[in-house]
Amino acid sequence: MITPAADAGLTPGATSPDSAASTRQRDIPDVAALEAWLLEEAPRLDDPGDVLSGLAIRLDGLGIPVDRITTAIEALHSEYSGVGRFWTREEGSTVRLFPHRAQESEIYLRSPFAYVHRTRQWLLLDLADTPDDLFNIIPDLKAGGYRHYMCAPIIFTNGNENGITFATRALQGFGEDGIAVLRRIMPALAGAMEIRAANKRLRDVLRIYVGDEPHRAILSGTIRRGQVTRIRSAILFADMRNFAGISASLTPEQAVELLNRYFDCVVPAIEAEGGEILKFIGDGVLAIFRDADDKPDGAADAAFRAARQAIARAETANRQGRFASPVTLGIALHHGEAAYGNVGSGGRLDFTVIGRDVNLASRIAQLNKILGEPVLMSQAFAERLSREPELLGEQMFEGFDEVVPVFRPAG
């Protein structure tokens, strides 16, 4: 067994004199070309899986027999804490998401990644001489026919602990030449991984906090104060009735849990119909359903289906006792123009949603509470709906000079 280099007579993390000499004997331009690919092309590949497969192909071209590569990268995401990518010669590239607190789990603590993160040294294993209980992955590697395994820590400049592994079925293992090349390309490989991870973290955080369309606009350069983007769409505004009363006796933690369970009823229903969440406003949810060029009225039907699904999900959650007190929704539907605008001062801006049509949807949502109706809609929305709604009457809203006809679903 080759452990963190010491059993092989090496200083931990160092290259032996013989392997350094074999690196000098290797065709240096070929290795340099791989380093250039890692730093110049790999960060720009659309599919992250192509990075591992491309690396495997190029290592194979250098005579380094790689049959399996895995990476573990920390993530900044609301739903998971890390991303594992796997490449094998048989299956190509696959991905696995690690749940939050995964680094505290028994699986991680018994893994080679935990070892190299703790020691900050490479781990080299001759699997024929490695006991099955040394790490949790050893039995699977042996069952897969692998003979030599390497795990290296990759510590990003921000301190994030990541890593990469290589495994081969070749009887001779990677050999000193192969290990020397892997050591040489590691700085370029780490740089490529950090560039990709930093870009992904930026995209993920922006998308989580401002939504799909705003995050794309921000990354494309729409960050000057006063810039406005207009979108024709069906507009959905949902809120929880009597949230203030329900949450009055709750701790802040309990109130947040209440909101999250409520949003779990509303958001999936909207996204299932192709809607986009633009804003969370307290217990309110503002979403749009874009008009399609070939079917402009389809957005209204999609928004209506989403509203009914959200209400049904809330009713199911109430029956299952997921809320301490029963929760009911009020949903307003309108069709018009949603406008994104950059507002703020100096270096602090907010990417917010503004405009007359958004205000009208909000006013109709307030009317839901007064009338006790679960779903209300404007005339502009009702005219685009494939089913015939029922006219409730005309209303005057603050900020609007004209009366507004208001409808509800028939029946």
C-alpha cells in the first residue's frame, strides 16, 4: 500500500528524484498543451462533465491510464452544499449533489476526501495492498477492478476544501511518470476548477435571490441605475391570509418555517407551469408567465392552472397537519407589462419589479381578503383565459382613476 507518500520513502506531498527526472524526460510540450487546455478552454466549456472527459482523453494521450475521475466541489446553494462529478470509461460523466451538513456525515468522515483535507497531502493507494476498511470507497474500487488510486486536496483561494481523485485498472498503476505528470498539472487543474466554481457560485446566488431573468440580465451588464426591461406576461400575485395574526405568537424561527412551508405550496405550482418567481414580498409571491409568440393567450391558462394547483397543495398541507393553524391563499391574476428596474443609490441597488400592471395585481390581491375569494382576476386576464369567468363587479383601487372590472372563476 502507498499511503501519503511516507511508506514509499517520499516526503508527504513531494515528488521523488526519480519521478522528477522522468518528468524532464517526458515530452514537455505535450504536458504544457494539457496545462494550456485546462486554463484556457476547460473554464469555458458549457457542460461541466466535458471537463472530466476532456481531461481523461488528454491524459490517455500522454500514456497515463485513467479509468475513473471524481471531483468534490463545495457549492453555495440553498438546496445542497456540494457537487460531486464522476467520470468512468464505461459510463461517461454523471453528477451527484451533496446535502447540507454532508461534511459532518459519517460517509464523508470515512472518505479519502476527509483524509486529504485534514492532512493537506496527496493519498496514493496500491489497492492490492489496501485493507477494505481503510476508507469507505475501497470495497467498491476493488469490485470495479481498479488497481491504483490517487486523491488530492484542492484548496481554493477562499479556503473552500475540494478535491479530485484518479483511479486506474492498469496492472502497473499510474507509475512514477504518471504521478509526476498529475502533480505538474495540478495547479492548472485547480485553477480551472476554481474559475468554474466561482462562476457557478455567482450564477447560483444571483438566481436564488433575484430569479432567472434578472440574474441573466445582471450578468449581461444590466446593472446601471435606471435601466428598465419590460415583459408582456400573465402576472400572478399570491399571499397568505392573516399572516400577521397567525405569526403574532410565533418565534422568528417558527415564522420563517411557516413561510417556507407556505412557499413550498406556491412556488412548485408556479414553476411546474413555466412561471418565474420575480419577488418574495413578506408572505407575498410575485410571478410572471411569459407570452409565447406562437400562443400569446397560453400564459393566462398556465397562470390559472398554477393558481389552482397552489391552492390545492395548501389544502392538502392543511389536511396533513403541516401547519400549526390552517393556511389559506389569496391569488390575483392579471395580464400586462411587468417591468424590471434598477433602483437605489450609489453602490447599493435593488433589482425590483415595478409598473402599473404589477401595482394592479397587488391591489386585486388585497381585494381577495375583503371578498373572501381564493382567486380573482382582471378583465385583461379574463379575456385571455380559455374558460369563461364570472364577473363579480367593478372596483375602484387606490392609484387608479378608472373602475376595474373584477372576475372570479365560474362555479
